[in-house]
Amino acid sequence: MDSFSARADQLSDTLRQMEHNAGDDQLFALGYIIPQLTLVAEYVEPEDDFDVCFTRWLHQVFDDDQMAEEDRQQILELWQQAITLADQ
């Protein structure tokens, strides 16, 4: 398995663990991020840095979905938490 896919799997596992401990106010954001990881891992040409690629992807889908700024911020905060946890 290449490092791009391995990182996607690692972050997916981390986000799923976060989902188990999440409050109701975080479930929307986590439910939004997790399926996006699968899409990026399957359909985006692998790059050197999965985290950068996925962050760029998130900003694009936020625009496509016309997501509210508050939701964007919450999703990005949880994404950063997932990165930190996955790297521990």
C-alpha cells in the first residue's frame, strides 16, 4: 500500500475513533469528513502529502456545497485535531 493510501487509512481510523467519543455538536462535521477521505483516497491522483491534498479538497467541496462559514471552521478544526492525533 502506498503512503498516500496508508495515510488516508490512518486518518480515517483516527476520525472514526474521534466519532465514538464525539458530542452531538461534532457529529455533523465528522460525518462530513469521513466519507470525503474515502473519495480522495480513491479518486485523487496520489501526491506526496495527503494532508495538504485533503485540506485543498475540503476547501473545494466547501465551496461546491456552499457550506456555512461556521460549519467550515468546525470541520477544519476537527481535521487538524485528527492530524495531531494520528501523528502521536
